[in-house]
Amino acid sequence: MPGAPPRARDTPSPNTPARPDTPARPELPTLPDLSALVGTTRVPEVHTFPNVPAPHAITGPPEGSAALPELPEASGLSDASDPPSLPDASGAFGAFASDPPGACESAASLEAAVVPQVPRPRRREGVRSRAQEYVGQGPPTYEAEPTAWPAADPGGLEDLVPDTVLDGARYGAMTLRAVSLRGDSARYRGEPRRDALLTARFGSGEGAVLLVAVASGARAAEGAHRAARDICAWLGGAVGRSHARLGEDIRAGRRGELRSGLHRLTDRSYGRLRTRAAELGLPPAEYTAALRCLLLPADPRCRTRVFFGVGGGGLFRLREGAWQDLDPAPRPAGADQGADGPGGDALCDDRITVDLGIPTPGTTPVIDPEEVPTEPFRFRAAVARPGDALLLCSAGLAEPLRGEPALADALAERWGTRAQPPGLAEFLSDAQLRVKGYADDRTAAAIWET
């Protein structure tokens, strides 16, 4: 109020003791840039980004300095507009004075460091669709990818069959690719794959023998996939126990011994299959499978390739860009046995057909003739040449190869015009080349000669 006497605290008393020596206060104006370091761009960052570490704690003035009673409370720093008017910031934010200039980044740059921006991938023009290809008159009826799984029995999970099986190997001059996949119809209906594939090596070194077995269970028969699996396993075991003798016969070119020995092993395996059908209470015709096999020596000096089997399927050879069907229908009685079809070889002129209804004494049970399948035993031994591609397949691939020229042309172009055999993924893609009207399981084993 006007005329009021000054307050006692406003006027220093002459009896007030002098303060101890302190750093000269006129030196404080020499740090004008501190307000910029702790200005409005620094304090909001603490509140805007909780993950950013808080400023250094206020620990008081540096050692050797006297306390400043007029210094405001630290809580005042929370106001974004107050820091420029602070009387003294050297004690509270002295730690920041030594920070490099990059420590005071803007809010935008700090956000970019905390939350990095991932660039969005750009679509490439001209990329081919991943949908399965097809040849022929039009697109197939079913989808290209699996739709449903077969129903599973909690007590028989070992009976489950995967949708696709893929394998490969290389021995000497041979490169092998093998695949077995469920047909479009079975994929749509949730049925198991009826085809079975067995690839095995018996022995070691140059004396080893490779076996590739392809089996197809009877169509629309319950347990057809089990029958295909059983015949592959039983025949594979029989070949494995006799692999040393079989390998010697192959390398020596003893086709008569090979034919009779493999026929005997095949007959015994089918005898076990008929016994199994009787145990299950099924007619033999409902628990059977077509079987196609290749027996290959690992010795790189021997190029003899032996085929044998029973039932439908196919054996093809791609030579000089053209397919040769090495598995024609059985010849009628009295036909010329010297000609052996297109591309016949010296070791192929005595292919035989034997009715498996004649059991081997002591190995197969006696079954009425009308219950025995009438499929003949097939045998062929061929000598491979560099550049050949031999294809063994089930009926699911053999039928469209014979019935749709576009499929045969497409595979011949893919497999016959390349310097190296296809990889596993590429071979799988080739085997899935679909044709309208053919939706059965497909199993194929191809051998490239170099």
C-alpha cells in the first residue's frame, strides 16, 4: 500500500551476518545456452514418449558451492513454459551441459528411432501365379490344393498317410527323383492316398542295390492304402535279404536268374497279401495292389536297369526328346517274342508273363482260381544311355500320359531339354501338372542318366 513501511524481510538488517564466500553470481549469465538445452523441446519429450529415460535426477549444486535458497522447487520443471525463467539451472541440469548436441533430438527423429518404419513391399509385375498348372481341354474339376484330411482313429494314428511324399538321391551316373501325392478327388473327398512309395538302398559301396517300389491299392476298396503299403514293405524286405545275389546277377547280365528270382519274391509277397486278406475277412480282390519296381545297381560301371511288377501302371523312357512306352500290353499267345516294342534292347527280348494264380509250394496258400487276380508278372531289363530319362509311375500318371498328348509333350519339354536333372521342388511341380478327367493318386520315380 502507498506509504506503508517496507517489510522487515525486504530491507536487510545491519545485524544480518554476511554470507560465506560463494561463486560469483555475475558468472551465471555466461551460460545463456542452458535454457535452450532444457527448453520447450526437451521437457515435452519426457511426457510424450514414456519409454525415453527420464532426465538425470536433481542432486543439488556442485560440490564446493553454497546452497541457493531462492532456487525454485524441482516440481516447477514439469511446466513446459517455466524452464526459460528459472533463476539457476546449472545445478539441476549440469549433467546435460556435457551431452553432445545430438542428445537433444527432435520429437519426430526420436519417434523414428523408437518405432522404425518397415517399408511396404512392392508388387512385382509379371510374376507367375502360384496356382497349379494344367494342360488339355480345360481346367480340372477339383481344386489344385488339398481340401480335407481323412478321418483319424485315436487308437490307430500310425495308419495315417501324408498327402505328399518326396525323395531323391544320386549314385554314379544316376540321379533319382521320386514323388507320391494324393489325387485331386481324394483331396476333395478327404480320402487317404491309395498309392505307396518305397525307396531303399541295400548294401554299401559299388555292391549296393537300389530299390524303388510303387504300389496302388484297389480303387473304392476299404483299406486299399494298407494293402499298397504292405506289398511294398514285404517285397522290399525280400529283395533286401537277397540283394547280394541280385546285384551279382545284374552286373553279370544274367537275365534268366533275375527273372525267375524276382518272380519268386513277388509271388511270395502276394501270397502274404492274400493271407492278410483272409485274416481280415476280405476277398483277395479287395485287399490287393498293383506293384511296379525298379532294381538299380549303384556301381557306376553298370548301366543295366531292371523293371518288374504286377498290375497297372507305366514304364516310359525319354530318349532324344521322344517318349517310348516300354510297358505295352501283354502279347497274345503265339506273338513274336523277338520284338520288344519301341526302343528294345538286347536284354529285353524275353519279357515273360506268368499267372500268379499258381502258388509256389510251401509259400502260398491254396486259393480258388476265381479268387486270384489274373494280372501277369512283368519283367524287363534295359541298358541305359547317357541322356536318357526313365520314368516308372502308377496308373494315376500313366493313364494321362497315354491319353493326353499335351501332358507327354509338356513333360518331354521340361525333362528332355535341360542339362541337369530337376531339383526336388521342381520335380514335384512337374508331377502335379494336371489334366481334366484324371484325378487319381500319382506316384512317379524318374532316373536321369549322365
